[in-house]
Amino acid sequence: MNTPLPTYVAFHTSDRCDARCLHCDIWKLKESPEMPPERLAGIARSISRWLGPIMIQIAGGEPLISPNAKALMIECARLHMPMTVTTNGQHLDDHWAQLLTGWKVRYVNISLDGFSALHDRIRGVPNAYKRALEAATRLAGRGIVKPRVTCVIMKENLDQIVEFTKHVCETHFDGIFFQAMAQPFGQTPRPRWWQDHPLWPDNLDHVGSVIGKLIQLKKMGYPILNRHEQFEAMRAYYTNPEHFCMADCTVGEHGLTIDPDGTVRLCPRLPNIGSALNADLKDIWFSQSADECRRTMRRCQTNCHLLINCVFDKDQLLGTTRPTP
């Protein structure tokens, strides 16, 4: 297998999270051990030697409650490696805004799923919406870091998502990125999970109409970050989530993920391919276990959140999901 170099490395610096989201169960899990902060700096240096200024994605859990996130960002900034951070915004105070600005973090993705009352209910935390907007205001006011919204399309927010999109795009946010509803993080993968999940949309016509309106807003110039092809794949996914929307899974050829304890993965559903604590990432990336994992992923016929959302590859769309001219 001719393996390309990764285009990103994602660090899940912590499994801990103080939100109680309806569409995520990470907060219900026993916390994973976290690497010593100094180990993160060493991994960042090895990545820089191997790949140069590659994109570093920092997430969790909630990354801003872990000292590992700060240790990692300090080193990445020193190495001039571009960074993105995904956060619920609850801890992004003036101190964090100053740090993120000083480190020139490229984007901060703030999770928002609707207006105030709805967002607070989905997140299970009072005043979550207010604090997230305050976080975006702090960042935008400093003029370097670009705050963006990530929003999950689900049953609960379909009625307000179009107006919500207009609102956030006209305030302090640089843009908005939509994700399709996926099996909640932290759950054991199971077939047809959507059939009994209360947040899965049950009105497919409504879903199709909302996605169509979002496409129109994008054409009108609103900074919606999804491609047209990705929206069309989402429409097919919601219509028949058991039908595979993509020809092949190429996720394992784009990048890798490092768990809080140093475990390295290409796919959250498959066995890990090594540990960053006792092996160099370059050796792990080109290892036999990584090649075997990629071959398994290529044959996979499961619609997962990575294919639909995070590592969408328009060249892998099946013909039936390609947008009509």
C-alpha cells in the first residue's frame, strides 16, 4: 500500500468534560489516564521533525480543563505549527483568550446547537449559550483567533437552525460548520442506533428542506463552511443511514488521532495501531498494524461520523449522492 503522509494530527487531550450533552456520552465514562504534560511537548517536536508545520487539532472531552492542552499548545506555538481547538466555550475566559491569541491558534471551534434555551437544554448546563457567546466575543475582539461555530443537525434544532445560522454568521463568528447526527461519543458501537435515539430526526422532508435552505444561505454568501457535496451526502445519510454514502473509507490515509493516554488510532471502531508513549509516530504510521487497519477501513460499510463530518472526501461519494447540476 502506497501510504501518503498525514495532513493532520488530532490530539484528544482529555476525556473529561463538564457538559452533560444529550448527543454525547463521554461525560458518562470513567476518565482515561492522561499523559504527563511534558510528553505532549516531545510528541509535538517529533511531529514537527517528521512532517513540518502540519495542522494540529486539539479536542476532548473538553480540552481547556486539561493541563495537557496548554502544554501541547505552548510547544506547537514555539514550533510554528498551525492549531485548531474545539471547545464548549465554558472555560474560555479572558486568560484563555489571551493565551490562544498569543499562540496564534488559527481557529477555535465553539460548539453551539441553537439559541439560548435550546442550547442550554441540549448541553445540560445552565447559561452555556451565554458563556459560549462571551467566549466568541473575547476572541473576536482581539482580532487574531477566528471563532467558529460547530453545530449538529438533530431533531431538537431543526425548527430554528436556519435563523440561528443567520444570527451567528452576523455576530462574532467567522463561520459555521454543520455536522450530521452520529451515534453519541462514548457509546459502544451498535447497529441501527438511530432507531431509538430521541434526537434522530423523524421527519425526513423537514431535514431535506432545512439542508436545502442552508445550501441557499451559503449561495447567498453566508460563511457556511460545509461544501455543497457534503450537504448532499448528509441528506442521503439522514434518508437512509444504513446505506453507505461513500465508496471507500479513506480516513486512515488523511490523519491520526492520539488519545489522552497516548494510544494512537486511525479509526475509533478498530483496535489501536500503537502508542505514542513508546514509539515514534512516523514508525506507527507506516507500521504493519496501521496498514492492516487501513485495509479494514477501506472495506468498511458503516456510515460513521468521520466520513460524513470530520474527514469528508467528496471524491469518495457514491454516484447516487452526488449533487445534481
